[in-house]
Amino acid sequence: MSALAELSTLGRKKPPGPAKAKKRDNLAGYLFLTPWLLGLFVITIGPMLASLYLAFTDYNLIQAPQWIGLENFTRMLSDQRLHNSLRVTFTYVFVSVPLQLAVALLLAVVLDRGVRGMAFYRSIFYLPSLLGSSVAIAILWKQVFGTEGLLNQVLQPLGFDGKGWISDPSTALGTLVVLNVWTFGAPMVIFLAGLRQIPAMYYEAASVDGAGAFRRFRSITLPLLTPIIFFNLVLQIIHAFQSFTQAFVVSGGTGGPSDSTMFYTLYLYDRGFGNFDMGYASAMAWFLLVIIGVFTAINFIASKYWVFYDD
């Protein structure tokens, strides 16, 4: 019997131990992560490290880079065109982002009231966010605000003299602000999702106490929605600092009249690919990263004074 029992166990495989099973699961996980890891190191981290090195060099895309230390960064202190691009970019961010979030929140509140066909309106309102950064929409915007554009065709019968809104330094940046505000769909959808998470019993209790619609919005909706407002604020500030396509297409890559639409990213592109000063452009890119990081850190530090969570 013992010989038969021994023979019967020869064909059986011993189940792997916990350590071996865990190792096999980890191997399978890394195998599935391989495409993402390749993209991370080859497409993201690799070029970032290369640009960090180039930021300390004189590189014209043709000859080998030459190490010059901090010279590219010290040049920024006396680059008046860079200073103007920072002023234009800050104006664009500080004006367009609050307006965009205000419009997005207003429409989210309206749609949250149970408008018939809400799915249709939500899709229509979200569509500009999908197309707002595309070349086609930028070209369309150029036609709308041109001298013979749609806006002037609407204003002329009303007695207003038409003008080239894009070619006028006093209004060129405003057209790009309007374009960014028009792409309110993404934050609107996020606001709408946040509004759906607010318990209805709070509004019912406030109504019983005699609170009006504005008081309910100010005392219930806004405080409970502050985490969503904070999330949208951080994302839209980062996105606004990185805006490039709109200014490039609308201004024809020149930065508009008197550099009125010369965004920081557009000037970076001009230095790197227009003047073949890739070392200086790399330094500008890292300076932009620092600017975005500082504004993001300020938002996180200030959030503890106005963002309210459940706990």
C-alpha cells in the first residue's frame, strides 16, 4: 500500500507557497505595466532630464551643446520680451480662470435643477472643452474676431463700427480670454458631479428655516462645493499657464500686435525653434515648471483657510 501511495503522489503538483505565488503575481503586474513604464521613462522622464541638462548649455540644435552654467537663467533677468510674456500670461491666467469657473459653476447649478434633456445640454456644453485647444477652433476664433468677422457683422447693424479685434493690442488678449472662458465644459461637468453629492436634506432644512435660494447657495452649496472648486482651480491654472495653440494660431505665431498675445509658452517656442536657442528655451521651460509649482503650492497652503471637507 505504501508503494502505491507513493506512486499516486508522483503525478501531483505541489501548490506553490505564498511567497512564490506573490512573486508570480508581481511579475504579471509589471508585465502589464511595461508599456506605461516605457512611456514614462522614454517619453516623459528621459526628455525632462535631457532638457534639464540643456538648460545649462548653449545649444543651437546643430552643434553639440556647450556647458555655460547659469548663464541662461541670468539672461532672463534682462530679457524684456520674456518679462512682457510673463505679464501677458499672468493677466490671461488671473482673468480667464476665475471667469471660466464662474460660468461653469453657474451653468452647473442651472443644469442641476433638473432641466429636461440635461444629457443633451451637458454634451453640448462639454463640446467646446474638447475642441477649445484645437487648431480648427483657433482658426474659427480668428475668423469671428477678424475685421470682416462674425462679431463685426452682428455689431454693424446696431450702429457700432467694426474693427479688427485681434489686430488691436487693446483687445487681442481679450479675445483669447473669451476663448478660454468658452471652454467651460470640463469644469462644469465636475461641478455638476459635485452638486449631485450634496444631500438634499440640507436644502430642505434650510427651506423650513426660511432661507431663500441665494442664502442656500451661499451657506450650503458653496461651502460643500469648495473641494470641487479647489480641484478645478488648480487644474485650470495649470492648463492656462500651458496655453499655446490659441495664441499661436490667432496671432500667426508672432505674438500679436505689440506682443499683446505673446504667451510665455509662445515665446519659449520662438526662442527654441525660431531662433534655435534650445538651451535658453530649456531654461525657460524649467522656469515655467517652477512658476506652476509655486502657484500650486500656494493654492494648497491657502486651501486650509477656505476649503471645507466632511471631517
